[in-house]
Amino acid sequence: ANVRSPADTFAGVPAASVGPSAHATALARTTARVGIWGGWWDGATGDAVLRADASMPIAEAVIGPWNHEGDASASPFGAHAGGTVESQDIVAFFDRNLKGDGAQDPHRRWWVSGAESWREGTAWPATSPMLLSLGSGRTLRSGEAMLYEAFDVDFAASTGADNRWMAGLLHPVVYNDRKEARGLISFVGVPLKEPLNVFGGPILRCNVAIDGDEAALFAYLEASDANGLTRLLTEGVSRIRGGEVEVRLRSIAFELPAGSSLRVSLAGADADTFERVPEAGARRITLRSACSLELPVVER
């Protein structure tokens, strides 16, 4: 897969204007009863649901934990009852909107990883940003922190062949214990004093220097439980050219109990999935403060 920056073009036009977004004005005026389903770990379809809901009328929206086929859960916390697409739910949507009067309130339904259960309402949950700083000693902490950390890109680093990006190719979505992953530089938070509930897309912002024209920066948000097992929650990647950079991680809903720890891991490659940046030669990435992760925390 290509590693893109927000300024990249596709066939000579801004990449952001390709696809349904190029028809946003017309879609915003639709009077059709629209239902849309996506998955938190099915490529980027969870984000597609949220983008569509922000730009056009959506009658019903669902974001689940399933793989691309919808027949298995891709949650890093394992398979649980209710974590697959049920055909009767899709049929029920058409019954409500074709046989009924179509006057129901908007309905939103989403799977919360960690809690491994569904939540629903007439709107997505309200959130407030929480900033966590990447600091010296490879720590993750609230408030500001000083940071100067350099790492040489390991171009053999990989999330494997069975990841969210391969889900559309009849692959399962399986991530092993992230403590065993190579090529990462990781920043670890202290154990949570109270449960943490997140909904939406985390954003990494960092002051970066590279020893060349460009690089790829992969950001991973992970969670370690009380037994030390480290799970990958969500991820993002951006082609960078130094200076103030931003990596938007894929949206997710998760709930972690007290005693869990967050971890932010960074890499410069995902060999089995993404193109190499640069195409040849070594690359060193230097992280400098301010460097922080913005988490959309669900309001109580």
C-alpha cells in the first residue's frame, strides 16, 4: 500500500477529493433513508462511517468489531457473542425503512472493545480531548514533557500479513502480543487509576527531524493489561518530511479497566503491507518535544 501525506494527489487531483467526498454537496441533499455499516478493524471502514455521518443524512449507522466478511470478530480482546454481522439486522433495516413510514429517529450503534459489548443511541458519544505527552525515558504522561529521542528505522518491522489492511483479501485480523514486535520505539504510561473510555480517532502530533528528504511514520496505540499482555488497539501512518507532523490514527471505541496501561509505539516501516520510504538506504527519525497524543475521551 502507498504511504500518503494530506497534501498528496491522486490522478492529478487532491487525494481527499477522490471517491464519495467528491460528491459531498449532492450527498448532503439526499432524501433517501441511508444505512451504513463498517468495522473498527476492517481497513478504514469505521472512519468511512463517521465521515459519511458528518456530511450527509444517515438514518442508521453501525460500527462493529468484525472482519471484512463480517463473519468473525477482529477485536484484539477476542471473539465474543454478538461480534459478527447478522443478516437479519440488515433485513430489518429495509423492513423499517421500506415497509414502515421511515420516520424513526436516527440510530447509532457501536461496539466497545475491551468491554466487548454494544452501545447505542441517537448520536455518537460526546468526547473531550485528553493530551498525553511522549517524554524522556520513553514514558507516556499527562501534561507537558521534554523529549529528544532518535531511532534508526528497521525496515523489516511489520504488523504481519493478517492485519486490518489485508482484511478485504479474505485474511483474518490477528495481531500477536505487541511486546514481541520488532522495530518499535515505545512510550509507556503508568497504570490507569480509573477506567478509560475512548471513542473516535486519536491524533499524534510531534516535532520530527529526518536525515533525508522523507520518511514514513507509523503510530500505534496499544494497551497492556495487568498480566502484561500488550494488544494493538488502533494505528495510523503518514509520509513525513520533517517539522511539525501529524498522524491520524484510525477511529476506535474502547474501554480499559483501572490497572491497564496505554502504550504508544512508533516505527518507520510496515514491511508486509506498505511501501518502503525511502525506496533504498537507511533512515533515522528524531523525535523532539512537543510530542503528544490526543485521545477523544467519552464524557461522563
